[in-house]
Amino acid sequence: MPDFVDQVVLHVRAGDGGNGCASVHREKFKPLGGPDGGNGGRGGNVILEVDPNTATLLDYHRRPYRKAVNGKQGQGSNRDGANGGDVVLAVPNGTVVKDSDTGEVLVDLMGAGTRYVIAQGGAGGLGNAALASTKRKAPGFALLGEPGDALDVVLEMKSVADVALVGFPSAGKSSLIAALSSARPKIADYPFTTLIPNLGVVTAGDNVFTVADVPGLIPGASQGKGLGHEFLRHVERCDMLVHVIDCATMEPGRDPVSDYEAIEFELEAYGKLDDRPRMIVLNKADVPDARELSEMVRADFEEKGLRVFVISAATHDGLRELTYAMGDWVAAARASKPVEEPTRLVIRPKQLGEAGFAVRQVGENQFQVTGEKPERWIRQTDFTNDEAVGYLADRLERLGIEEALAKAGAVAGAEVIIGQLEGGYLFDWQPTLSAESVRQGPRGSDNRL
């Protein structure tokens, strides 16, 4: 089992709302004291929250299915059901949430304590006490609770750092981040020692910034070779790229300039990094041959307009100048960024007279009705209760659906689908008089049932 995961598919389901209660108050000498059924409780939400103490998505790799608690059913004596408990999932800072089907970015979670409701709990159904009116004084039914949201999302973690250290394996990136900060990454002399991006906090005078070690970049990393393909996304949020180049390598066919060009090719192939400023760090200057080589190639990099530092992460030679140079660069980058305005929610009210539903013909004598209200009312209806079905008919008629169907060309016996064509609710439509003009009679005598 890996100990670091930065991308997972998470299956979440919010809690369902509790059903309302159909109850009639009874006590001595008051056999029919009126409806007193309580409402159902709201289903719990599934919430993502940025936790600064969380550095990996490993927990969701092990347990990818998360579900909130359902709301409780209402009870008699006007007792509402309890709301379902929310499930709060801690994620690292810089987590991007995407729709697993379309790849659309739903939210980019930045900043400790930032929250996002990824799955909304279903609303509780109304009890018969809430449904009572002057025309329906003792409803013998209640509304069902609505199902909670269920969806699959991709959580993608991107390290939040000011400076990214890039380079070949064993170039000394981990040693450098350990020398610059209090971070203690694993260090060894074999390729792919670093298996996770390491973060370190560096202080340079009044400037405090973070440095990320991005592991495993080799030729072909952007196509999936080595480990670089998995971790190149961690470079995207960084303001500056620092090439750490091993000047003491003895591998044939490698030299500082070719190493730089190979890494740059992979960064260009990955894309989205052209605007990041670059800096060159020629490492392992404590080795005599390496120092001599670094002085030879320094002019080649400076001709490209790159600032060059010759250092030794082992002996800390040249680290002070490098640290302050990075700090000044980060401070300038922060000052050049525009001041972020607080997020403002734009509320667009519906136009007056807007129907809130749509009717369209989908086949010969077959029609589809879509809209938030009719689809929600369908989910709330208990079709085993005739009175509940009559109440649904009243609501649909008041909304204007019967009139819209008639205008669309529907006739008696037409098939009407409310909701999606696949999985919607199918009815045989029988046009009736307006609900307001239906003569009131004994319960269950409604001629529309």
C-alpha cells in the first residue's frame, strides 16, 4: 500500500431526508383532535474541508466510499425527525475537485478551513400537520423525504509552494531543501529516492516562503516515464522554478546543459509553465571536478538570460546568496499580483411569470415535463396513498402543467413523462377540471384518482 496518494476517485452520497408523519391527535374525549404529524429531518451533507495537517489523500484511496447519515422520520405529537449528521472530509490545501465524468473543475480548495458542500442532503418530507389547510383540514398523508445527492468526483492534490525545485533524480534537491529548511526528506544516492513532493518553509530576512521538491523528472516524464508524470501537477501553483543540476554526475552522455534542456523539454511538453521564471543552481560544488565544470558552463546559462548560483548542499556553500535571491524573487512576485477581491455571489432572481417547467413532445402522443418543482414533487409523493396522489395532481394543475400539455397538443390518454426519459415517471394523462372547482367529497372520492 502506498504511503502517498495525490489523486483519487471519491464516491460520495449525502443522507436522504426523513419521511413526514401522517398522524391524528387522539386523547380522551377528543378522538379526532386534528393532524399532528411532524416533519422528517434533513439528510446529512458531505463536506470537504481544507486541513493544514493533512498532506495526502491516502485515506480516500483506502476508503473511497463516503456516506452521510439519513434524516429521521417525523413522529406524532408534532415531533420533527432529527437531522442527519454531516460528514466532514479533511483534504490537503490545494485540492482540486473535478467531476469524474466530464472532468469539469467543481472547486479549487485553497486556504485552511475552506469548506465546500460536495453532496447536499435531501430535504425532509412535510408531515400532515404542515399540509393542513382550510380546504384540507385533516390530510391523511405526508410527503416523503428527498434523496440526497450521489456523485463521483476526482480529488487532485496540487502542492501550494512559492518555489519548485526540479531536476534529475539524485541531483540534490532533497539535500537542498533539507539545508534550506527544517524539512527532513529521505536522502540516498540511488534514483527515485524521493517518492513524494517534499515541502519546506524557508526564511530569508523578512521574507518567508515555501519550497517544494518535485521528484522523479527524467526524459519522457510528461509521457508517463519515471515518477515525473504523477508529480508535474505540483509545479503548477509555484511562482518560480529552480533547476537543480548535478555537476558531479559520472553518467555517460550527461552534462549540466543537456540536463537543463532535457528537463525544460519535459516542462514544455507538460504545458502551463511557460510564464514561470527560472533560476539555475549548479550543485555539488564541494567536489573539485564539479566546481571546475560549473565555472565552465556558467556562461552558457547566463547567455540564456538565466541567473546562476554555484552551491554545495552538503557544505552549505553559496546557500545564503541563493536563499536571499529566491526570497527577493518571491517577494517581487507577490507584490506584482493583483489584490484579490472577496468572492461575491450574484443572485439572479427568476423573471416574473416564468413557468418553472418545460413541456415538449418526444414522440407520437408522448410528452416530457421537466423542471425543478414537478420533479421534486414527484419524488415527495407516496403513490400507494390515493390522497397523496390527488394532492400531487392539485400541485401540478396549479403550476399550469395541464394547460401547457393541452397547448402542446396532448389529448386524453397521452403518455406524460415527468423527469428524464430514462428513469422518469410515466403517467397516462387524463385532463380534468381545475382543482379549485372539484366538488369536495369523502376522502378517496376524487374523480382524478
